[in-house]
Amino acid sequence: MTSYFEALKDLLFPPLCLGCERRLYSSQPPLFCSGCLTDLAFIRSPCCLCCGVPFPTGVDHLCGDCLAQRYAFDFARSLLYYQPPISTIIRSLKFGGRLTGISTLGAITARSGLMGLFGEPDIILPVPLHLDRLRERGFNQALVIARGCFPQWKNKIEAGLLLRRRSTIPQSLLAGKERRGNLKKVFGLADVSKVVGKRILLVDDVFTTGSTVNECGNVLHSAGVARVEVFTLARSLSG
């Protein structure tokens, strides 16, 4: 009976590809046509053993930034390169409030095998928005991503534990050095005792310079966490 109603719904309200809006024959995620599926650029080895930045050739090894211990997190991986069609979905989620792509993002994450690289966390922390921006947008995209991509760990998600104490200029409007300065002393914890000795999984939408998750990592390690791992949907190499 369920399959009948799903087929009827697809007939009356035909699903569209999230990348190019071509009509699809099924509403089962991922909602991409064959062409847009092919255009998904997954980040694979070789890459940095710590921050996950991809290399053009060779084998996995530490990049210069990680050898210099620039980052305050222990491990980071991004699912895809930040380019269409994934960039289209992320922008429509953040700035258009279009939540229809969440099930597709979850399906892609589950099928990618990427999660096998992460340890099971004690707590999942979405990178927070400041209250002013949260009111303006109506939702935190990092929280939506965490719920959509990690349904098996939904009870581990703590939405109000990591806090953004003050509003800042959007990172997307700043260059690399400005990004790092923009976030100094921005983040804090509502209850330090909850994270002591814990394994933390930070979740955000895009990794560009890593400034945001790095500042979060600084706060968490200063509070005594055991390990900080980072998952982002996409990685931009233009930062």
C-alpha cells in the first residue's frame, strides 16, 4: 500500500533533480538525475591524514599546515568538492531555506563509505549560529545537516552546548587571514562539564580555510575533550 501511494505521489507531483531540475521518475533519494550524479565530485585519497585536504597525486600524508600543528582538531574529512550540484544544494539550504535536499545529502553520505573513517562520537556538535542570525534564518543549517546525515546518532546531537557568543561578519565575505581574526573568542560552551574526556564530532556545511572549526576545536580542547573530529559536506579549495 505504501509503494502504491508513493507511486501516485510521484505521478501527481513529479520529483525534480536538485541539480538541474530535470524530472525524475522516483522520489527515492538521492534526488539527482544520472548526469548530476556523475557530476558529484567526491574527495578521495590521496589527502592529508589529518585535515583531509586533497592532493593531486601520491599517497596519504600530512600536509604542511598539519605538520606545523596549525589546527586544533584531530581529524577532518569533507564528503565532496564545493562545486555544482552540491554547492547549489548548500546555498539553497542556507540562503533559501530549501530543506528538500536533506534526505539526498543523507543518502549520499551513507553510500559514500566516508563514515567508516570516523570513530563513534560521544557528542555531535553542530557549529552554532549567533542568535540574531538564527532568528533571521529560522534554522541552523549545521544542525539540519547533522540530523540528516547522522540519523543513527541523532540522540548524540547537542544543539545548544556549543555557543556563538557574538555576531560576526559572514566568513564567505572575508579572505583567509581575515577569517581567522573574525572568529577570535567567538565560541564558548554552555556546560564545560559535559565535554570533559569526550569524543566530539563537529558538523558544518563547508570547510574553506578551516577557521571556524579550528576555533571550535580550540574551545573544546581547552575544555578537556579527548578528541575532536570534523565532518563537513563540502570542501572549497578557493579559500
